[in-house]
Amino acid sequence: MEDDHNFHRSERLMRIKELLSINNLTTQEIRLRLELPENQTRALQRDLKLLLERNDIEKKPGGKYAIKARKASSLNPAEALAAYSAARLFFHHAPEYNKHYLSVMDDLSKKLPERVRKITEQMASIYLKKSGTRQQSRSLEHCSIAWLDGHWLKFDYHAPSTGKTRSVELAIYFIEINPHNRAAYAIGYHRNTERPGVRVFKVARMRNTQVLKETYEPEEDFNALGFMQHAWGVSVGATEKVVLTFKGTAREWLLEENLDARADVFEVQGDGSVRVELTVGNTTEILPWIKGWGGWVTVESPIKLQELLIEDLKSALQNYQR
């Protein structure tokens, strides 16, 4: 028993040093990272005391522990900024606490310079306190397992627009992150429906996910990026030409969004206004973006999109007429 106890403790000491080589952490944060029950806090405190006596770690002002020697960043400033940006986006994307997410954020932080790493330490501290039902995390984990191991995924899918739930069996071809709301979507072949085919499902709306034993092979000629080519976010469908006219005051903001690179046509007119033509699959998804430009934009076509926007604006105006 004594040998077994020493083995577990030595393993725990190594893990503590590994965690502190990435971030400065409090006792409570270390306990959460190691997924130890609260009644083992005293044992953890003894571990930290031993590491302090060995001079492996030091205690910082504010109660955080740090490793004594950290390697200097191997990244140049531009690379460090890219790694930090990825960690920051990851932090915003994470729906609720998930140890796998935290592990990846730690990996991204490892090579960062000390000044930048302080920010990622704060991110990790906040992330540790994230709560939730674990439903989204569990669904995302099952999606990743099903996708990477090539297994069918079964789940109940809840549609807020109808309030109905249906059963789905999906062969995931890839996972997409919506650039507008940073939510994760699973795209793949949906078989248990009247019209089987490639469909898009929001991970947060999945319930009772189950990785089936049955495996699949993705279609050889399926091009994921080609499939999403004209999606404004993640929704796909028959493509339509959307023609917009922006006031001249919007031009600099449009260029900052790189809309000139995405548009089929980006022309500055004689009066200073900007004519933009876009090819969009499922125009419903572009509507919130258009509304965000307020009076700076006019929808020229398609007419049905123009009419939908007018109805939405009328409805919004009624909220202020009282």
C-alpha cells in the first residue's frame, strides 16, 4: 500500500509541475485541473509544500504558485500573436467547462512569452469557473469521436423554430465553426429521413447523443470547403444573387471586413455609394448581417429578401411607437 501511495503521489507531483510550467495557479485551481475531490485539498497542500521545499516551485503574491524556471518563448512576435489569438477565440467558442478544451488552451499557451501568458492564465482561471449542464460538451465530444473514428452518430435534434424534436443518424464529414456566432456545427450524411443527403446540424441542439458501433466511409468526391463555399455562415442551399447598395460612409468599414475580396462585384459609384453583389446559399442567414448596417444599406435584390427586411424593420419600429 505504501508503494502504491508513493506512486500516486509522485505522479501527482509531476502533474502539478506540468500544470505550473504553463500557468500560475492557486491551490483551488490546481485541484480543479487535477479533478481531485475537495476532501483532498489538504493532501494537495502537502504536495505543494514539498515542491516549495525542493525549490521546484515558488509562491507568488496573491497565492498563486509558479514553476521556478520557465523556458523562454520559441515564437517570434507575429507567431506569438497568432497563438494568442487562437487561444482567445477558443476561449470565446467554448460553450461550458470542458477539460479537453482547457487542455488545448494550455497547449496553445505553452510557447507564449511571459507577458502574453499572463492573459491566458486569467482566461484559464475564468474558464475553470464556467458551469453548465455538460450537455453541449458531451455532444461535442461525441461528435468528435464519431467523426475522427468514422462511426455513425445518433441523436435527438431539437429545432427551436418549430419546438419539435426528431431522431437523426449522421455520418459526420466535418465540423464547422460559424464565423458569426462561433457555434459548432456537424455537417454530414443524414440517412434516417425521407430525403437522405448532406445536412447541417448545430451541436448545441443535439440531445441524447450516442456513438454507434456501425462505421462509415465518407464520399470520396465530397469537398467540404466547396460545399460551404457560398454559405454566409453555415446554412447552405440554392444560391442566389444578392445585390446591395451601401452609402459612401460605409466604404471603409466594408473594406475592413474584406467584403471586397468576398464579393462578386464591389464597385464605388459616381455618387460615392458602393454597389455590392454576393452569391449566397440560403439568404435567410445573411439577413441579420444586413440589418446590422441599419440605414447605410439598401437591398436591391432579390425582392423577397427586400420584403422580408421591410417586414422585420416595421415590426421593430412598432416596439418604439408606444
